[in-house]
Amino acid sequence: MAVRKKVLGQIILVVVLLVAGTAALAAFVLSKKPPARKTAQVVSPLVRVMEVASRPVEVTVQGEGTVIPMTQPVLSAEVAGRVVYVSPHLVAGGSFKQGELLLKIEQRDYQLALTLAQASVKAAETSLQTTREEAASAREEWHLLNKDSDNKMGEPPSLLIKEPQIAQYKSSLEAAKAQVEQARLNLARTEVRAPFDGRVVAENVDLGQYLAKGGVIATVFSTEAAEINVYIEDHDLAWLNVPGLTTHDKQGSPAVVSAEFAGKQMSWQGRVVRALGQVDSSTRLVGVVVRVDNPYSTLPPLAMGAFVKVRLVGHTLPRATLIPRAALHQGDVVWLVDAQGKLRFTKVTVARMRGDQVLLDPGLPPGSKLVTTSLREVSDGMQVRTTGQEG
């Protein structure tokens, strides 16, 4: 019984101590002042800006194409005969100058033909002269016989003064002269000379070979000029002078042709000379022709068949601005930061979009601070911090 009372007393003591501790803790907590609330500070978004202004901008159109010769004829024999001379330059890749002898055909038959034709001319001239003299004698004799008649002022009959024969001999003489000219022409054609400064693509003749009239001698091309067919989008034509298409002026837009040859980056000056006159059915692009004069005047040359890049130099806009494409919003809005650090929505006119750049015309005012950072939430007039201005 005494043990039970002792245990009960200990339990009561523990309960009393717990209640007292809890009360003391509550009093301490209640007596402590709550901390003062801090007002949340709004931080303006940080944006990157670039300072832009209006300036003259030269519009360029990029293209590419393959170099082709402006002139590439097939040389053919105009007369038949055996080949007695072939120029050492008449080989694939060989070069030649205008007027250079490339090939010669045996001339003996053509020299004989010329001699015969010249003899025919002399014979016709002799016959005509003899007949005219006979006609003059007949006319004089007729007048003597008829001087006392009433027909003093008349003319003798045409047959008597050989007018039909004279007309016939005149025709024969003209025909003989024509034969001489033809014989001379055929003789000259036995020598095949270069029609221009050029190079040989392929040759098809050997020394001693018999060439028929019209037989192929070689394929050659002129080195006077090369051309490149460049296909561009139709709206790019607005920036270019294309003779016969966008302008009546014969002076087309300048062009810069570039390519890498023998480990060197080379460039050549050219010009747009015409349009191809049709739209590519598969790409819907418009073809313009760029011409480069004297493509073989450089080392290395602008070789035929080379694949090149072409930069067409178009019109110059006097007051335009180039901006990154990422800085354009909703197709015609840019964000500018004003003097108070506020972001302003500004309407612009897009003249051209190419790759990652946008051309504005008219351009932005001088000193404009263009926002190039993308923001999820943005409003006109919001306060911003620019790069380098930590708030």
C-alpha cells in the first residue's frame, strides 16, 4: 500500500512539472515581439541592348552557279580534203589566239580550180570584146549603106549588131567571175583559223586524215568572256538592274564572283547582262546571267565548269538599319529603351529579311538602343535594366 502511494505521488509530480514547463514556454513565446515584415523589392528585368542608327546600306543578293563560256562553237570543215597540218595548240586544253592557223587541208585541187576559173574569165572577156568589135563594124557598115536613104537617123537591127550575143557573153563573164570568187573562197577555206582568242574543249582530227565537208574538227570556246546563270527569288529582282527585265538601261548591276582555286580564295568582277526569261519549274526561281570579261587573265583563271558563289550588288538605301532577326517581334515591332530606362514598342517597316538579319527602311533614329534579349513577359513602358547597369 505504501509503494502504491509512492508511485502515485511521483506521477503527480511529473504532471505538475510538465504543466508548469508548458505554461512557462507559452508565456515566453507570447512575450516575444514578432519580427518586422520586409517589403518585397521588385527587380526590373535585365536586357541586352545594341546601339543602332540609320546609314547607307548596299543591298546584296547572294547566289551561286556554274561557269560556262559565252561562246562555244564546233569548228567544222567547209571543204573536203586531206589534212596536211594540225597546230600543236589544237589539243584538248590548248589555247590559241584569234587568226592563228589551226588546221590546213591539201590545196592543190582548189588551186587548180581557181586557175581554171580565172581562165574562163579571160575567155569570156575575149569573146565579149571580139563580139563588141564585130558589132561596131557592122553598125558602121550599116550607116554607110543607109546614108542616102530615109532611114538616116534609125538604128540597125539588133541581130546585125550582135546585141543578143553581147548579152550572152556578158552573162558568161559574170558567171566566170563568180566561179573565180568561189574558187578563191574554197582555197581560203582549206586553212582553218581561230575565230577568237580561246581554248580547245575537244579535238577530232589527225594529220593525214581525210575530212569530208562538214566534218567536225574541234569544239572550242572563247576566253573573251564567261557567264554564270544565277537563280534568285523573284522578290530580289526589285533590288537589281537586269537589262530587259527590270530596266531599259543596258548597264546591269555589278556582281562579285568568288571561288577557291589551288588553295587560294579568288574573286572576279562581273555584271548582270540579261535574264534567262523563264522561271525554273522546280524551284520557282528566276535566272539572271552574270558575265565576267577575260576570265583567263588571272592565275589561277576562272575556269569553265567551276562552281562559284556570286554576290549581286543591288541598290543602296540612304537611311536604313540592319538589325538581328531575333530583335524583330510580331513582324513589324522592335523594342527600344528610352532615356528613362523604359522599354518602348516601336513600329518599323521591314524592307528585306535575309538569313538572321532584317533590313529596316526607313531606319531607326541615331543612338537608338535596341533590345536584343527575348523576354517572356513584356509590356510597353515597363522599366528595364540594360547590360552594365546593375540596379
